[in-house]
Amino acid sequence: MMRVLPRRQSPGSAANGEPSPGAPAASSPRDLRTITRTLQSGGSVADREFDEVFPSEIRRVSKAHWTPVEVARRAAELLTDGHGADSTILDIGAGAGKFCIVAAATALARVRGIEHRESLVDVARTAASRLGVDVDFVRGTLEDEDPSVIDGLYLFNPFAENLCSPRDRVDDTVELNLDRFWRDVAATERFLRAARPGTRVVTYCGFGGSMPGDYVLTLRERWSSVLELWVKGHERADAPLLRRQA
């Protein structure tokens, strides 16, 4: 039986997602690696603080297009199941790299982000370098990736920008339209079918398509949107995969 859990708060986080009294102090943009150290120690980092690593034009679209820090932390935890050092996570549509950086800092997994905008790949690489986090960012699409070497896959509704009005897009430097949306969704469904048993998939706001029948929905949590964990070939859908922290 799938568990449906209420919105999860991390230690030091208030209900509004900002650090509560007693949480680690915000770092100055001049000392950005303090953000990484805070994440690694389990502390809370506000999104506005993390986003200081990005250029202003990237910060402007962060709320709409990049994963919130605490959601990224939780998704990485679910994808690695406590075995971060032995896990390889792939983020489809990595954008400016926010999820990948948080995942690499908190779960200590090998993280790879694929993104079709060269400009965002450059932004993500620069951000990871400034924060002292090792992430492999590449320009490409899902068709360039090998599903047999992936342990976990993260999908933050990566193709929704195709359906956005021009004013809500990151920019117009890549193809964005309904036909591209359905092509990308179909490619993702093929990738999921080809993945090896045990592959974990976390979706945040879904991905626009349907999970293949051999994936089991084992966890659902309510954040600002819905976070779901799917496991390929998982036979004990009634057993919790991760204990909920007290």
C-alpha cells in the first residue's frame, strides 16, 4: 500500500520554508561555500540564499523552473535510499543545476545533469564550482544517455516549458512547442522501460507522461506540489522504503 505523507519539514525549517530561529545563519554571497557546508551538516538553506550563486536573470525564474532546496534534498534522499556513494543519479532537464548541486552536497551521490541549453550548462558548472560541489553537467537530451548505468532518475516536470507562454519561458534559444513536448515525453517513457530493475524515479509535479506498468508508486509526499517515488520491479509496495524522521 502506498504511503501518503503530509508536507515534510527539515530540521531548522519553519512552515514557510525559511530558516527558523536557531537555524544556521545565512551566508554572504562572498562566502558561498558556507551554503554547501550548511547543507552537508543537515542545516537549512533558504532558496533566496542558495540562488545568490546564480546570475540575476537565473534567479528571476528560479521559483518557476528550479527545484526548491528542501525538495531537492528530500528527492536525493529518496533516490539514493541511504547509499549515496554507490548511487548514480540523472536529472533530466537540469537547468541551472540547482537539484544536482543540492543532491551531490547532501546525498554524496554521483550526479549527472543533462540540459539542452548550452548557456544553462555553463551557469550550472559555474555554480557547482563556486559552491565546491562535483557534478557532471552536459549539454544533450535523454536519447544520449544509457539507462543501464542509472540508479535514480529525477523528473521535475522537465518538459512543461514547451507548454508555457513566451513570457513564462527561460528564453527562446531552443525549440519549444507542443510537438517537442510529446516527443520528449515519449523518449522518457522509452528510457524508463529500458532501465534496469530497482531503478528509482522521483517525480515532482510529474513529467507529463505515464509510468510503465512495472514501476510501483511507493511514496507520495505533499510539498508545494506532489513528490512521488517510483521503483521499477518493486514487489513490496506496502513496505516503507525510508523511515520518516521524527
